[in-house]
Amino acid sequence: MTAFQPPRGNAPGPQLEGRVALVFGAGSAGDGWGNGKASAVAYARAGARVVAVDVDGDAAAVTRDIIRGEGLEAISVAADVTRLADVQQAVGQALAAFGRIDVLHNNVGITSQGGPIETTEDTWDRVMTVNAKSMFLTCKCVLPVMLEQGSGAIVNIGALGGVRWTGYAYCAYAASKGAVNSFTQSVALQYAAQGIRANCILPGVMDTPHIYSQISGFYASPDDMVAARNKLSPTGRMGDGWDVANAAVFLASDQARYINGVELLVDGGLHARCN
């Protein structure tokens, strides 16, 4: 009889101990917990040292101070993720502070209302630049670091709207998030043999500060928006930033070491609904 062998995997303890997480979009669009802010704090609580990056330097500093207030390590950087020079600067500051980058988290994203008729060319270009080109720029700057280390995990935040109609007419947003999925798979497969993984998280209807500034215009009032989005979810309620953050920590950790090129739907099952 073969002797019992315990399952392979990490021993209990912090999942990201000794690692460095570079989080783009680590601020929040308002009071409360956005996906990026929650993810940055969750990475820190899992043992990582965090570089919180946001175009709003004050918002990035709020996230940094929350992490430091819990006795954990973080710095903040103000950077526009659509500008290569800014991304290079953020990567340089991460390396200067911590010497390595183990996790690249891409959370930056904007929405826009309208189909092809209503959407202007400038709006289309802006959404594609912020949502898709930004991930190209961050990977362009971080992948050489991960290749030199021989390891790394990339977590890109897509959207359920990138794979199916969710009831909102925002063609540029949907197209940009679809591009994120394809881009992530391309990176995942190209660098898999070099110890680098790349995965997507696709949130569904979420209750974050973002929706009050960028989605509420679809509804008569914020209360109407919350009620309608809760009803849309099979669970009867929206998810929140911590649902995304918990998924991100898992995908960045060795618990997910054989998960690569995946689109992880964090949507309460909404993707499976046909009506």
C-alpha cells in the first residue's frame, strides 16, 4: 500500500509573504472601497509590500496610509497609466523602494455611455487607451523585471461586459474589455515557460464608488441604480471591491500556480443567466 502523501501546496500563512505588488489604479473614485483600493490592501494583508499607483496622487496616498496604519509596508506613486514615461517612473520607484516586482495588478478603467452612433471618436479612443493600452504599457515595463527574476503574476481587471451584453449600451467599454481578455491570454501563453502567469478577473455588477460616478447616469437616481443592479444579480445583491480583491490575492499567489490565461468571473453567476 502506498504511504499517504499530503497534498502539494503552500503551508498555512500569508500567501504573498516577501513579495512586492505593484497596483495601478489603487485609489478610489470616491468614499468607500473600489476594486483597486481593496486589492492593494488585500495584497498587503497577505504579506506583500505594496506600491499603490493612481493618477490621483492623494487617492493613492490614502490607500498607502491605510496599509501603513495596519503596520504593513507600502509606498504611493502618482502616475498616469496612459503615459509610458509615467509608467516607467512608477516601475522605477517600485524597484528603488523594494528591489523587485512579483505582482502586477492592472485595475485602471473607465466607462462611457452610448452605442456606435452616440459614441464620439474621441470617446472611443480615450476608453481604448485607458482600458486596454494602459495594460500594454504596464506589461511592457514590468515584464523585463519579471523575466530577470524568473517569476511573476499579472492580474488584469476586465469585466463581464467584455464577454456578454449586460444591459448597458457602452460599446467602447465592451470592446476595450474584450481586448483585455485577448491581451491577457497572449501574455499568459508567451511567457508561461519563463515562470510568469497572467489572468483576468471579470467582475459583474459591483457596488463600488465607480458606479456612482460613471454608471448612475443610466438611472433616474442612485437609489434606483442600486435596486436595479441588486435585482440583476442572481444572488439578489451586488458584489463589492473585496470580492475582486480576494480573487486577486488568490490568482497572484502560489495557490494558483497552475492557473494561467484564465478569465475568472466574479459575478454571482450572472454570466450563466440567459434573461
